[in-house]
Amino acid sequence: MKLEFLYVPTSDLGATLALYRDGLGFTELWREGDTTAAFTLPGSEVQVMLDQDAEAPGGPMFTVDSVAEFHASRPVQLQVLSAPTAIPGGFLALYAEPGGSSFYVIDQSSDQ
């Protein structure tokens, strides 16, 4: 399990992009259409991923070899908020830990 992204949902992608790029001086790495962009987190391999989805919870995204295997063997303390779902290139699942914080688990296991 590796921390890959800090997921930051936003209702105003333009303003949030400007903050991270112009205000905080982060370097943009990539974009996916008009809804998602990622920035380097200075001094780290972790990326900040901005997404035009104000409904999704923010939180860390961890990469694993297989979301299906993680999901099948996950600790019982994790509440499933979203079961494994296909995303471009792999799968994603969302969990809540006992204190209420959420985190994502992703893999890049397919060529979708």
C-alpha cells in the first residue's frame, strides 16, 4: 500500500486550480478533461488531485496491487462507503475508518 494522491474535491475547479498553481506555487502534472488535475506536492512523491466533484469526500488515495484482493481481506473496522468500481485503468473503492475519516484504495490493473 502506497500513498499516491491527496484527493481534493471542489465545486469550483478554476478557483481551486488557481490557488494551488498561483497561490501555493505547485506544479501541474496532468489533467483529465475539464474536471480533474494533479499537482506535485513539494518535497514529496505524493500528488494533490483536484476533482470537480463537491459530493465526494476528500482524503488520501492509496495504491494497491489489487483493489479486489484488498476489499476481500480488509480489516473489519473499515466501513465500505463504495465497493470496488471500475475506473480508467483499474479499480477504486472508498472506506471510512472508525473515527470517521475516509480514504480511497485504487489500482491500475486493467487497460480500460
